[in-house]
Amino acid sequence: MTGKHNPMVIRGVSFTGPNRPLADVTFDTGLNLLFGASNTGKSFMAKVLDFMLGSSKPLPEISERDGYDRAWLALTLPNQGDVTLTRALAGGAFELHPGHVKTATPSTNSRGLSARHDHSNDDNVSQLLLNELGFGNRYIAVDANGNKRSLSFRDVVRFCLVDETTIQGETSPVEAGQYTTVTAERSAFKLLLTGVDDSAVVPVVNKQVFKTQTNAKLEMLDEMIAGIDEEVTADYPDVDGLAGQDERLAATFEAAQSEVQLSRDSIQALLDTKRAAAKELAAIQQRLIEVSVNLSRFDQLDEVYASDVQRLEAVEEAGFLLLLGSDKDCPLCGAVPSAQRHDHGIADIERIRAASAIEIEKIVKHRASLDETVRSLHFERARLAEAFAKRRAEIDSADEGFRLLGPEARERQRLLAELTATRDHVKRGLGLLAQRRTLQDRRDELAAIKPAAKSDKPRLGVSSTVAHDFAQAVSEVLREWQFPGKRHVAFDEVTYDLRIDGKHRRDNGKGVRAVTHAAFKVALLIFCRERGLPHPGFLVLDTPLLTYRDPITSRAGPLASDEQELRNTSLRDFFFEHLASLSSSAQFLVVENIDPPAGIGKLGKSQVFTGDPDSGRLGLFPSAITNRFNN
């Protein structure tokens, strides 16, 4: 058998906990047999595999697992290769580690995976495995009307992992026995057999549901229409004249808007004028203050100049008078002019007098320049005073304009508000009428819709031809196992189960049901592989050979006649030989209580849980065996 889809391989399961020895079981590709005494943890192992593949069902609380807090599932995936999934035994989310690991060593490459399925991303274990196996972005129908949801790995795993209760049950190998999940389970089975999902299915509405929903919608529409009629009757006595009134109001409203806008423009122009005048007025006031300050300072400076001139003129006059008496007898010593040896500072007096004259001339020039500046400032002050009066007049004029335009603008605004309210009232009425027409049209359309005919419902599930081909695959598996009888297998499209040699599979004893259930799941794996269809590539079977049990000590009780007939055959030997022959393309994990046939070690990997601490491996956990293992 060859296929386009590579299988997923389970490499082993480990359990760790603080201060607890490592408990682990490893598996090979091909056939793996886990057998031995009861209550040693074999069926617990099958439950752990289901748990580590996303089951939300809690693990059994057995004493042997006390102290262990985590499980590790080593896998080889088609794309990512060797990885390890780890999960707390208490449940919850997963961690994905690269490679095969058995201890909680820190890993920068590990990442969390949610246990909850979400098809929109691969951060959950379900979508991760679906993408690896070629089931990504698939949908399955969940009811007969074609409503659908995304495929979950839990929809697939029931076809590759069968626990002890399920394998001997009377329900179809396709179904869990719950009415609400039948369509989804059959859709997943069809997907495996054909590779075609239900993405293209267009859902239809059930007739009774359609009637209920339609009546509810009609009732709601009637209530809405009645509410509109009541409002129109109360607020719009002349409902027929609303359209004409709206046209007339439109013209009146436009004229009123123009008048209000004209008033606003006039007021805005006055406001702009006043704002500009006020701005200039402030600048003029500031300049007038500066001019007044300068004039005051210049008056003070002129007084200083006048004082300086007076002082210098006095010095000059005194020097002149002193020089006039220079040819007389010395007033100090009485010497005649010809006999005087000292000039008593006459030369200095002359220099001082000359300097005073020069300084007076400078001050006179400064005063002349100052007079010119003062005259200029007086002129500027007069000009500013004139401008100030003009700007003040402009502000007063604008204020007068506001006073005159205000009442008119307010009246125009009031009229516009009244027109707006009237127009909105009319438009509200027209809107109600339009809404009523829309609701009435919707009601008429809804009342005219008929429920989908029975022929419009999608034909879901497996076609007759595919079901027949699959039945022949099951027949071939039974032939390989040397199942007693003619091995004529037919697929019952009502029960989605098998009829073998004309007898419903469910009508056999539990041991026969277990064998035929196993044949169903093995045939499905072969069917998918031969046609290159996606399949996980492994199959876990818990107690498929129940018919070979000890009828006295086994909890399953005495053998039925068909079980006894099967027990008398060599089916057990052919069962293992056939599974071993498929080892190149599939992995089988068989959990059994019975002793395996001689030479089983040549067919695959076998591991024995003896239940005896003095002989071989005690059990799944290296601890005392109790009867609380659910085997």
C-alpha cells in the first residue's frame, strides 16, 4: 500500500513527577502489543493516549499515578518530524517541544498549545495535528439541513483510537451513540473515505423551523407597521399632503436660510471692522503713551540744557571781568603791573572762559535739535489723537450697527428655527411612510417565501458506491483474519454499521463485536492508504480479541455461541500476522489480556506487564498494583 499522505507515529508515553521515578513505554513503527495481567495499567495507557491527543475527559484517579503530575507523548509528525507533547495530568493546555524529551528541562523553542479546537490558527493541538495530517481547513455537516462547523481532530481520533468499552459496544463503529452527534460523525467518516468535506454544502432551513421563524418575523413586522400607523395617525392628520408641504417648505426654508445668512454676513462684517478698529486703537493708545513719556523726558532735558547754559555763561562772564583788571596793581601784594612777576592764573581764566563759550555753543545746537524733535512729537501726538478719534468713531458705528441688526437677525433666526422644526416634522412623517412601505414590502416578500422542499436538502454521508467499496475492504480484512463464515459484508446506510453474512454486526456477542469493530477500523486505515487519502496512520485497539478471554475469570462473562465458534478458530494468529504485514505503512498499538501467539516477537514489539514484582515489568508505573487500574 502506498499513499500521498505520510503517517503520524506514536513513539512513546512518559510520566514524570517530583521525586518520582520515570515511568515510560516506547513504541515502534508497525505492530506493538501490550499485554499481561489485569490491573497493571494497560487500558489506562489507552486512556492516556486519548487524553494526550486532546480529550477533555479526566484521567482515572488511580493510586499508582500519585506523585506524577505530567505526561509526555513522543510523536513523529509528517512535516515537523520528532516532537513531544506534554500536558499536566490534571488537564488543561499543552506544550510542544522539538525532539523527543521526557523531562521538564527549559526549552526556548517550546510553545504553548490550547486544548480547545480553533480552526482559525494552529496554536491549539487539534488544528496542529489536522494540518500535519492533511485535514486543515475542512468542514463537516452537523445536521440534516447542512449546517456545518470546522473539523476537529477529535472527529478523526475516534477512527484511530478505540477503547475497551467502545470496541465491544453495540453502536456503529462510526458513532458514539449520541443522537445529537450522528450527522457530524457520519460526515467525518465520509471525509475519511472520500477526502471530500462538506464545505460546498449550502444549508437549508427545516420546514418547522422555517414556519416558526417566519411567523415570528411576520409578527415582528406587523408590530412595527402598527406602531408606525399609530404615530402617523396621531401626528399627521393630513398625511396625503405631506409631500406637497415638503416641497413648499423647501423653497421657504431656502429663502429663510438666505436671509439668516445675510444677517450673519452683515454682523460678521461689523465684527471684523470693530475688531480691526479695536486692534488699531490699542496700538494708537500705546504710541500716545510713549510720545507723552518722551515729551516729558525731553522737557526735563531742555531744563538741564538751560541750566547748563546759565552756568557756563556765568563762568564766561566772571572770566571776562577778571581779565578786565589784569593791568592794575595786584590786589594781593600791591605790586604795580610792571613789577608783577606772576600772572595769578590769568591764562587759565582765559582758557576756562573760551571752553565755556564752546560748550555753550554745543548746548545751543543740542537744544535746537531737541526743539525739532519735540515739535515732531507734538505733531505725531496730534496725528495720533485724530486717528484715535477716527477708530473710536468706527467702533461706535459698529456698536450702533449691532444694535440695529441684532433684533432683525434674531427674528430671522427664530423664523428659521420654526421652519426647521416644521420641515423636520414633515420629513419625519415622510420617513415613517417610506419605512412603512419598506416594512410592508419585506412582509409581502416574507409571506410569499415557501420553505425549502425536501428535495432541496443536501444528501449527506457516504454514497452507496463508496459504502460498497468500503464493505469489500472490510470483507478482505476478515478474509485475512480467517473470520468464520462466507465473509459477505454489506454496509447498512441506515445504521452506518455492517451486516456480515446477512447478520447485523450489533446482534453478535461482545467478543465478535470487538473483532468486527477492529476489522472496521483496520479496513478504514487500509482503504485510506490505498487511495492516498488522509488518515492519522496509527490505530490503537483495546482488547479486540475479547472472545479469547477466560469465560470463568473474565469480567466479560461467559462466551456466547458465536463467540465460542470464533474462539475455536485461529483468528488470533492471523489477526497479528495481518497487522504485522501492514507495518510498512501503518502503526498498530494493541492492548490485550490474553496470551499472545507463539513467535509474536518476530511480528512486532511486545511488552508484558506481569503484575508480579519478582517477574519482569510490574506494570505501567513502578509501584504496587491495586485493583483500581481500569483494565
